[in-house]
Amino acid sequence: MFGETPLVLVETPEDLARCAAQLSAARVIGVDTESDSFHHYREKVCLIQVSDAHTDFVIDPLKVPDLSLLNPIFANPEIVKVFHGADYDVVCLKRDFGFTMRGIFDTMVSAQFLGFPKVGLADLIHKWWGWTIDKKWQRHDWAARPLLDEHLDYARGDSHWLPAMRDLFLMRLGKAGRLEHVIEECEALQEREWQRPRHDPADFYRVKGARQLDERGLHVLSAVYRFRDSRAEEQDRPAFKVLPDDILWELASRRPTTLEELAGLLRRNAPFVRRYGEGLLAAIAAGLSSDAPLPTVAEPVKREPG
């Protein structure tokens, strides 16, 4: 499916130096990332896939944490970096590695401007090349090692096709008179920064249904949200795997004050009561008695799993 294109796994500083030297001579490269947001409290970029006309590179930042050799490539506007849905990748690469981004072309933005009914990368790859991406790896824990062959094939597939896809879109965008619009949008994308602080006191407003709660309910929601966040950080797990948002909302809405009430409310989720019952009741009590002003609402941050 990848023809004669070799796959190079970059796991040492020497590997990275050779990779950077080759990519510095490229005119167009495809770029994608894989992160571990579905498995760990603090997400991080675990793989960077970069493809030029000759090679698919899979760069392992967990093995080579100093990726400064790549910054001149990402900062060079003469080397086109083709992403699909660049927003999330750009902010993560800036956040984790301090990259400067110039020369971005986004194939998802292009597909949207052309009015395609399906703009997902898997849909577009299948449309033009007939290759079906195995979606079972979309939520893989990309921090896990070793990397197996099937992991590497999935990862390289997200960058391998992007330079050729850009060529297809350039022709169609030119004919449709939409190319300048896409360029303008891509120039805006490359300026994006990771805006969300690690502990934003207004994050609890993101829970679905928060706006339906009264002021006391919001205080309780804030308290149980903070409790969940602290448990998630301790366990290095995503917060939603510790306590789902719908349970937080139920607690803020119903406000149980005893273990019996809590067990009755969460009767289908008994493990939550055993693990967190006393802590949740303490958080609910703190919310019920709080007279602190509620925080102002933070601006939402657009986020896509890697």
C-alpha cells in the first residue's frame, strides 16, 4: 500500500540528524502526530510522522526528547508542511517542542472549502487511493512501547498521502477560485497557540448541562470537578475515565449528602461509590457551603484526539 517508500523509525539523536538533513532539502512534507490524551492525565505528543517524496519518517519524541533540529524545518515557509486538521497538531507541537510554524497547508480546510460531503482523512484516502485505515488504532495508547509493525503502518499512513493530496487539492481549489481563501485560513492556523491552562478554575462550565444548574449547583459542580481532577492527576488517567461528566452533573443537580443517597443515585455505578464516595460527599458539602464567587467563563479551546 505504500509502494517502495521506506519507513524510517527515528529513535536516536543520530537518526534525527539524518532525518532533519533530508527533510531540509524537501519542498513539501506531510505531517501528523499521535498523542495519548485518551490514556493519561497530561497529554503529550508521542509520535511525529513526517513524509517527503522519498521516505516516511516516524519520529519518537519519547526516545529523542530534544527535537530542536526540526524547528528550522517547521519555521521555513519555503518547505510546505501539509497537515489534515492542523489546528490540534500545531498547538501540540508548539506546546511540547516550541516549534515555530510557517508554510502550512491544511487538506481538511481545503476539503471544506470545496464542499466535500466527507472531509475526514480516512474518507479522502479511501476515495483516491482505495486504502482503508484501521480505526482500531485511533485511541491507542501511543505512549506505550514497544511500537509494533501495525502501529507504525497506521502512523505512517496519516502522513504518507498528504503531499499527493495537496497536489489534487491545489488543482481543484484553483479551478474553484478558492485557493486564496484556503491560504488565508492556513496562515491563521499557523499562529494558533495552546491557550488552556493546566488548571482553569472555570473548566467545570464545559460539563454538558452546566448552564442548566442554579448558582448552588454550579458551586457543587465546581467542587466535584476539582475532586475528579485531583484524582485523575494522582492516577495519571484522563479525567473522564475517573468520573464521567454525566455523573458530575447528576451530583451537582441532586446533591446527595450521605453514602446511602449517593449509592441510590449511582446504583449502576457502584465502583464509583466504593472508590470515591467519601471524597465526593466532602466535595459536595464544600460546594453547598461555599460563598466564594464563581469564576468567569473561559473561552473554549478546540480540541481533536491524536
